[in-house]
Amino acid sequence: MGKVVNVLYVDDEPLNLFLFSSVFKNIYNVITAESGFAGLEIIKNNSNINVVIADMKMPGMDGIEFIEKARVIIPGLDCFIMTGYDFTPEIQKSIESGLVNRCFRKPMDKKEIIGSIDGSNT
């Protein structure tokens, strides 16, 4: 068996946190946070986070802003955006610049997410 992958999923919707955790709990070590601010606290206290998936639209701090701050704490972190909306120029720019590995659409596609996480952690 390969290394344990620690995935932090950040979303302001409790149902989305529950669904993500339920779907991936037997595949990854899933940690959830209900805001970008809570996610940053988790990262500050857990340097073993390998992957971050952040909802794009959250109050107080959007997903890209969260990822920018998370990468200061853990450089080289594999980061993904999740959105229920259209891809924005801001998301496209974050992918082109290498800040974000990829953007996933809601509702989530389990195989797409597993392929992307496993591909970035080989």
C-alpha cells in the first residue's frame, strides 16, 4: 500500500463537508474545515497535509485566496479548487500560473478527484 495522503477539504457548506468526507474516508485521510480561516489554522498545526481542495465561493476568503495563504505555510502543496459555478478568469489564471493544479466541478466526480490526487502524489 502507498503512502497515506492527507487531504484538507475546505467548504462553507456543512453538507458538502459531510459528503466529501463520506465519499473519500476509506481512500484518504480526510480533514475538513468550514472556512478558509479554519483551514489555515489546520495547516499551521498539521504540516503533513499533502492536498488541499477548496471551494471557490466562501464568505470572508475565497478558495484562491485561501490557497495563496496555505502555500505560504506549506510550499509545494497540491491545491485544487471546487466550484458549483462556471470557471472564472480568476480560476483559469490560478491554474495557468501553477497556483492551482486543477478545478473540479460540483457535483463532485469521485474518479476525477482520485485520478488528480493520485496523479499529483506519485
